[in-house]
Amino acid sequence: MTPVSDVIAKGTFTGKSGHKTSGGVSLRRTKEGLIVVLSSDFLFDGAPDAKVALGNDRFESSAILSALRSDRGFQEYLVPDSLLAGEYNEVWIWCKRLNVPLGVASLK
């Protein structure tokens, strides 16, 4: 369960590269720091080496947060202190092995 948090921005995923990616995502501030939260309605059709990353109008390899833990449902990913979340306006699902986008959500 997400600790008490403030929603900074939120968005909805759309698929890329022929993949089906859907559901909500939010960037939240908690006592532990910033987290990316994939909503319970998150759904992804699967791919090898999927990563969760932040981006600013494009995928940024330096902003990979973690491997995607599951193709569906609620998930949380801590944003390292080294990344300034205010510099990013998107959350990406990215296939690192094939270097292609799998889904993206614009944050507003």
C-alpha cells in the first residue's frame, strides 16, 4: 500500500511499437522520496527486458528506474535522489535489449 503521498503529476499509458500498454501512472511525493506508481489498471502485453524510466519528450537511458516487475497491476518504483523529477514529463516502458519503446505516459 502506498504511504500517504501527494500526487505531483499523473497520466495514462499508450502503447508504442505495436505493443498494448494501458492504465494510469502517477508521480508522487512520499516521506521516503519520489515514487512512480503504476495504477491497478496498468496492463502491458509483454516483451523481453522491459524497464520503467522517466523521460522529457523522449526516452532517456540515464533515467531508467528499474526492470518492470509485472505486466499488470499496481507497482511502485522509487525515483533516485540523483534524478530531478521536475525535469521529466513522461514515464516510459522501454525494451532495453531491443532499444524500442513499449509504452509512454505524458505526465500532467
